Amino acid sequence: MLNVQDFTAEDMDFAAMLEASFAAEQQPERGDIVTGSILAVDSQGLIVDVGFGRDGIVSRKDIERMGLETSSYSVGSEIDVIIVRLEDQDGNLVLSVSQAQQSEDWKRAEELMLKEEIWEGIVSDANKGGLILPFGNLRGFVPASHVVDLPRGINEDDRKTYMSTLLGRKIAVKVIEVNRKRRRLVFSQRDAQRGHREARKELLLDELKEGEVRRGIVSGLRDFGAFVDLGGADGLIHISELAWHRVKHPSEVLKVGDEVEVYILRLDTEGKRIGLSLKRMQKNPWARAEEMYHVGQLVEGTVSRVAQFGAFVSLDPGIEALLHGSQLADPPPNDPSLIVHEGQRLLLRVISIEPDRQRLGLSLKEVTDEEKARWQERRAAGDTSQTAGSIVSEEAVQSEVTNDAAAV
């Protein structure tokens, strides 16, 4: 059996230091979050045992900060608190329930930002600068630049009016900044929508198959094509796939909000792109070209565009034919725009057809003066039976083909 005498002075000093270190470890520090047991509840607040041999006090003001009353708590219940001060005038620990919950909210916000998860909140306040969303015991902010569908270029009053329409609405957001020291919690509705649409696009890419037909809503128009919402994710109809005829701008064919059936043209799983076609839903006009046209035939067309080498002419049903510069006049003009211009209606003769290559050649110089005169007489008389791009009645204007060069 060991006696005190068996311990040296050095051993006694070490034992004292060890005991002191254990005691130090058990002492509370400002900012610690601990779980305590409620000892008493009254109109002034709560008395909480946090296990350090000293009682802690939670003020009524701290509880009211969360929109609660002291009567919301009961004796014996466990509660998480943060140590705000180590001692008040009575030697009690000063505790805070609201700050402890805020600390958990900060942690939750940091986790959401780290995982890039989407969170839904209700707009509680709005101003010209953005939206306010309660996040537990915190208040998060959505800057105006991160609000979806906010019209661009509007003045401050109109922006404030638009923001006020969002009050009380639940919106999906992503956490983009968490700064405890500056108490900044910033959300983005725009990033959340982008993330949602990207996730939806991945699902759609798994569901869709090239060659199938889907219904969607036109969500946007750009110079290069039209975007179609297929149900939470957009696909693109390139301008070349809008129609069989040439389209200068998608607005000639579609408008935002139109419901359309589209052909799934191609799927790019790596690039997460969905290529669509509208013209594949229509009959290929070139399939009927040989039935409708033959070499030597007179046709009426409208110049759709003028190029350095000639002009393109729109014919029924959606065919764009070529009027080469060499077929404008003898001698050929250096600049085709000296003879023809966009939107001009012309009487022309078919000189070549290649449906498999989607080519149809026209000539202006091979239309005789007599044929032009008869055609112009019919137009002057108000004969509207022939529309731009239509086949001209052979009986009305056909005559023998001559090589006389002429220009309208």
C-alpha cells in the first residue's frame, strides 16, 4: 500500500499541475456553445444549468429576439446556448439562445454553400436593392442582380415596384456568400435556377432520344436561333433548322410563349446541349420540286437577298433558288444590286433543277420582252391570283424562249 511519504516533492507538483489542467479544461470560455438544463422560468428569462458549477442567465430580451416568449420554455428541458459573458454583476454566466441558434444557422448556410445545394425561402421584405429572406434566426439578402426575370434597364421606382410583387412568395436560392464577422448571408435566385435547369437538363438528356418529337414552349429568341423549354430545361433550334426557306431572324417564325412541337435533332451529353429542329416537322419542299418545276418554266419569285455573285429568290413551297449574276443580263453586271434588290418580285425562267442537292437555277435574261410585258400587264390590271414565289400560268405569259437580254 502506497503512502503519501512514498511520493516525492516532484511527484506532488506534477499531480497538482495535472489537477489544475483538468480544472482549466472544465472552465467555460466566451463563445462556447453548450447544452444546459433549464432550472427556472419566469417573466425575466431563464436560469440554465450548463454544468460548470455556476448557473447561467438567458434574458427575456434574447428570447423575444426570436419572436418567442419565456412561457415557450419549461423547467427540465434541455437547451443549446452560447456563452456571451463569463460573469455578470451577480457572478452568473450570461447566455444567449438566439445567438446559439444563429451559430447553427451560420453552419447550415456554410454547408449549403459548400455543397452548392438549393434552398427555398419566403421573401419577407424587398427594396430596390434586392430581397430579404429569413434563414432561421438570420436574414439573408438576394441582390437585384441575382433576381430572376428582373427587367433590365428599368428605373429605381419601377425596380422597387417589381421587387414588391415578390413579397410572400417562396423562391429557390443558392448561398453564394457567408461572412459571420460582417454578418453577411447572400443568396442568388439566378444561380439556383441555373443549377435547377442544369440538373433537369441532365435528366432530360437521359430521357430524350434522337429522332423523337417533343412539345415545348419558346423561352427565348437570339440572332442565332430560338430556345425552347422542354420542361425545366432548354434546347436550341438553330436558325438553319427553323424553316426550309432562309430565315433572317427567329422572330420571323416564332415568338416567345409559342407552344411548338420540335424534332430532337442531336444530343450532346458531354456538353449538355440539346439540338432541336422545327423544319424537320414540316415536309421537305425539295421533295416536290421535280413535280412542281421543270426546265424552261416561267415562275414568279421574290428576291430574298442579294450577294456579290447574284441573288437568292424565294419560290413556293419554301424553296430558295439561285439567280446567278451571269443570268441577270448580258453582259453580267459587276454589282447584282444594280439590277435587282431585296423584296423585288420578278418573272424568271427555270434553267436547272437538282432536288438531291437542293438547288434550283433561275434566269432573268432568258425571259423575253413579250413575256415580261404580259406579266406586267396582268399585275397592272390587279390580277392577284399569282402570289410571290408561285408558278406563272403558261397560257398567260408563255411565249417562245429567246436569247434577248433584258432586265426588269
